[in-house]
Amino acid sequence: MTTKEIDVLLVGGGVMSATLGTLLNKLDPTLQLTMVERLDLVAHESTDGWNNAGTGHAGYCELNYTPRNADGDVEVERALAINANFEMSLQLWSALIDSGDLPAPENFINTTPHISFVWGEDNVDFLRKRWEKLSAHHLFQGMEYSEDHAVLRQWMPLVMEGRDADDKIAATRIAHGSDVDFGSLTRNLVSSLENSDQFELLLSHEVSELKKRSDGRWNVNLKNRITGKSKTINAGFVFLGAGGGALPLLQKSDITESQGYGGFPVSGQWLVCQDEETIKQHHAKVYGKAAIGAPPMSVPHLDTRIINGKPALLFGPFAGFTTKFLKAGSKLDLFKSLRGNNLLPMMNVGVKNMDLTKYLISEVMQSHEDRMNSLREYFPQAISENWTLADAGQRVQIIKKDGANGGKLEFGTELVAAKDGTLAALLGASPGASVAAQAMIEVIERCMAERLNSGSQSADWQVRLKEWIPSYGESLIENGELLNRTREKTLRTLGLAKA
């Protein structure tokens, strides 16, 4: 068995590992980086264009980021945070285009207006209050609101086709919203990393064992899924960015911080339009409100997509349940993840979330016409024969301890890091890939604090981070001038300024 000594091991060939690898390569080009991916291609699981919503999640249209509280007020704090974090990703991508590390923006990001659409008196009242609060903040400047059917027909003609003129409906719109092909983005990031002699990509390899050494480094055993041969990587830092596969790998590490974590897998499906003339008539991401009991990933939306350079129109996602943690995983994944330290939290979550269980069962039992009826709430004239069902990616929601024996189900992302900073894992889903830059900066801040904050290289690292992400270390939520300056640059560079 061969052994190779490196600085950083990136487990998983998705957008998170690619982003962290890119940042570390820019901060210190001498770092030896290895990326290991169990499939024969990078960006083929959750990051693939067909396996996620492709929305540049900025809180513009996602109503689940702005819940209504008990007093009837709309809470916007999460939307502000997500928007600011997405701006950091835009800044990084913009800088990488300028440096030649990424190709022309239309290869991975395209202007697609973000629209929130609701019907019914109560929902219209909610959307109006949401617009009033968000549009008053500089992060959401330019957000439009209308209840005028004529205006809404201009924004989303398919959605308005065949509607009664007396229908009580409303929508908000941000013209510079985006559709992101995260698969294409990631493949280009990895391709750029491969130009460095300090980077190695190992495809068709999976982690069989992680073991902490007495010197603080990690021995990671890899198995080639084609030849069956094994090798060992000796890494100073290990990042587990394997999507749904991150939890089992975190459990293999046996770090104290992994105790109590479990996972709840949720699958997804899309209705995909097969009629090119229909596809041409819709240019927006139209998000509605989630059904009662539905997980956030199941918020319905009718989306313009550009995947691998080709326009598409998708509606969904429709949720389902599987015991797999990855689309190309095993039906035993959930059962293999059960541990003595997470069994009670997982059982507790199961008892507390019966509405979610019932919802998932109802989703699985739907017929094609049931799904078409859901689509017709957003596209009344949809023809059943023009739409087919396609599988989306897997998501593993976080289950964690809550109190002595309790557990809670979370729908965001969470970074779990060893106390000594030698290993980190990213768990969870939404908003996921859209906030990759901020999430990976958090990895650097928590696990490489010594290099970032002290020593001879700290000033260099902080200066370089500011070069690649100009708002680093400052608040875009509080600093409107900084937001306007950086956003003007990113929208222009990424081609999003055009409406």
C-alpha cells in the first residue's frame, strides 16, 4: 500500500471542495492539495445541474427564508444573511473570471429574474409586507411589487395564461436574479486547479478509513473502485465536502464533535418540459409557498434553467423518501449511520415530525396527473404530454441533539469541525452551493485560524482574501456603500446587469 503526504485532502468532487481548494490555492500556492471523488466525474452528485434548483439563492424569491411570526410580522434576518453570503460567492466568481480561472460567465451563470408569486388575500398581504420590509434595505434595492395582472403578464406570461381577471394575486421581482449551473462552475474550478503542480485529482476513489495519528495528522485509506487497489493519504487537514456522504465519513473519523449527529435523507424529482416553444415563453424563476409540513427543499417553483449550455424548463421539486444518502449511494446508508449516540435524537425527530412523514408519503404516492395539477397552479395551461418526470439529487437534512435526549431536525447547513482544526465536515442542504464562498471561508477561519490571524503569513492571507472577496471582514448588511460598489462590479463582470 502506497502512502503520500499532503497538506489538504478534499473529500468529494462538488462545489464546496472545489471552492475550498480554489481559495487555499490562491492563499498559498505551495499547499499540496488532493481531491478524491468516488465517481468517475466531478460534480456528478448534488452539484450536477439536474440535481439541484440552480437558483442563485439570494433570498429574493424564496418565501421560506422570510417566515411570518406569531404577531403577523415578517422576519427578514435570514434573507438578509443569505443575500450577503451569496454576494460573497458572486465576488469570488467575478474575480476568478478576471484572473482567467473561470471562463466567460454565460458558461455557468445567466440572468434570470427571481419572482415570488402568491394568490389569496392572506398570502397577498404577507407578500406585500415582505416586499415593504425587504425593499427598504439596500441589499434588496430594486425589488418590484405588483398586483396588476397586466404587469404580471409581462413578468411571467405562462403563469398568467388563462387566469381569471378577478383572481387576487401578487408577485415581487428582482431583475438581476440568476440561474447557476453549479456543475459547470465546479468542473471549471477543478479544471483550473489541475493546472497547478500542487493539485491532484483522484477519481473513482472512495474513503474506506480515517485514522488520527499521534502527531495530529490523518491517515486516510482510499480504495480505487475500479482496480480495487488501496493507497493511504497522510494529510494535515481533511475536509469532508461529500454532500450526503459527509455524515458517514464524519462518523468514520470518530471525532468527539461528531457525536449525536444523524441524517434524514430526502429525495427529489422534477417535471421537465419537453416542448421547446413552451420553454421559450418563460424566462424567470417563479417561487411560491411550500405546502404545510413540506421541507424547505420542496418549495414549488417554475424555473428557467441553462444546464450544460442548453435552456430547460423545470417545475418542482417533488419530495420523496429513500434511505440512500447519495443518488449513487446504497439503500443501507441510513441504517449504517445509526449509532448509539444518535439513535435517541433520530427517534425523537421521527415522533416530532409526523407532518413531514405524512407529506413525504403523499408525495411518493402522487400520479403524473397529480403532479400536473400542482404545476397548473403555476402554469394553468400546462399540457400533461409535454412534461416528463426526472430524478433530482439527494439531500440529507441534519438531525442533532437537543437537550438531554431530544433531537431536532434542521434544514440549513452546518460546519462540524474537530477542536484541533485538523478535520471539518459540511452537513445539510439549503442554501448550499450558493453560499459556498462564505461557507469555505468559515472552514478557513475555524480550522486555519493560526495561519489567518497570527504569524508571518497572516497579513498575506487576509490581504489575499480581500483581493478575491472585497467585502471579506466587513458587513454587507450594514455597509450600503460597500454593497453598491461590489455589486456594481459583480453584476457587470458576470453579465447579470442586463434585465
